[in-house]
Amino acid sequence: MLKIFTLLTLLASTAVHAQTIVQSDLPLKYLEQVHADAEPRPLVIFMHGYGSNEADLIGMKFQLPAQYNYLSVRAPMTLGEGRYQWFRKKGEGAYNGETDDLKVSGQKLRDFIAQAAKKYHAAPDKVYLIGFSQGAMMSYEVGLRAPAAVGGFAALSGRLLPVLKAELKPGQAPLPLSIFIGHGTADDPVPYRHGTEANALLQKLDYKPEFHAYPGVGHSISAAELRDLNGWLQRLNP
């Protein structure tokens, strides 16, 4: 389920990849595009989809707020040369995740977030996750299980996995958490209904997700979605 970039984002991603090296000082390997100063800044952490890697989403930073710092993290499970995943699919049919994989990857991601926030001088409420596809599923997994660790997350073309949905119960006051959900109406690998279902469930839990539908868009990130993401991040830190 590799993401299809717009041409501009592809060119930007290639340019960044040529200028960066993979960092390995934190619990997960990652690329960084950060300001040289040590000033406290909001921190965005990109999480790629199934079968991709840390170079996939980093080019998006050119369409997002310039004042932020950006990291793009590599999933911990190897699929093949340059291809990684956050969790294995559980059985046939619906895209469910192996529970043990989710626990391991979720813990590694939480450790990464905590250490990255310290390294890049970002308060937890100024850390934002942006995940695509399987990475979006991890955004839900980490953001909703450990909401105090981040200020918000964006789930692009993802879904709430059954193991997490079963544990989300109404009646508990949610911590402040900004949520962006974006989904193309023509998405085949992760159908559009998964985005609307996640939006409806989170509203029942008293969250206030910002939901965006992209008519005719498949399993990809469109230019319109990048503009909406930019607006969301700008509003969080005007």
C-alpha cells in the first residue's frame, strides 16, 4: 500500500533524501529535517505505510509550517530491502493487526516519541504524529492509548484497528488531543468508510476530530490534503 505523491512532493522528497542520512540514536531509525538552533519548536513525526520506509513522507515538510521540526521514522519490522511494516496482518480479509506486533511497535514508538521530544526540546503537547495507511493506524494506536505523550495526530487513509476499538469506552473524559482525519473516497486498500467510522466513534468519545473527505482520491495523499494539513498545524501553533 505504497502512497502516491503529487509530483511536487515527489521532487521535494527526492531532494531531502539526497541531503539527509538515517539517524540511529533513538529507539527507531529516522530522518530529520530540523532547525539548527535549539529553540523549543513544535515537532512533527511522520510514520510511513506498509512496505515503505522513512524516506517516503519527509518531503511533505515542504508543504507544511516552516517553523516546525520534522522527523520521519522507520517502522521496526523488515519486509525486504528498503521495505518495512509496523505490524503483520492478522489472517485473511479485513486489515487487522497482530496484537503482539502492535504492542511491540507501539512501545517502541512511544519510547521514540519521548526521547525525540527531549532531544529536540519539544513539550509533549507540541508533538504531533502524521501517519499514512498503516502509519495512520499506529497514530490511532499511540495517540489514543497514550494521549499525554502527544498534542495531537493526523490519520491519513487509515482505520481504527479492532483491538483498539474494543478498548475505547465512552464516559471517560479525554485529554486535550487535536485529531485530523483525512481519507479519499476512492480508497480501495483502506476503504473510505473506515475514516468516517473512526470520526463517528471519536466524536462519541467526546473528541473533536477535524474530518476531511477527498472526493475521487484513492489510497494516496493529494495536494488538497497537504493544504488542509498545513492549515491544521498552523492553527495549532499560530
